[in-house]
Amino acid sequence: MSIGKIRSILYKSAKYLGDINAIKRAVKKGDLTPVLKRIIRRIYGYIAGRGMPK
């Protein structure tokens, strides 16, 4: 397995762990703000990633 493949797997898993963490914080606070911030951050990241040359 190459380093790039390992990096890709780790990045994807970290992305989903961040989502889970936002959900846990929202449940703990009783507020949806952490989840909404996470969704907005993911959308901005998607848009920024599409604008970058490969």
C-alpha cells in the first residue's frame, strides 16, 4: 500500500470523525449550532477544492 493511499484513507476517516464530534457536541449542548457550522465548513471546503487546479 502506498503512502498516498494511506493518506487518503486517513483523511477520509478524519473527515467523518469530525462530523461525529460535531454531532456529539450538539447533543451535549442541546443545540444544532456545531452541526450547522460543520456543514457550512464542509460546503466551503468542497467549493474551495473544486476551484483548485489538480
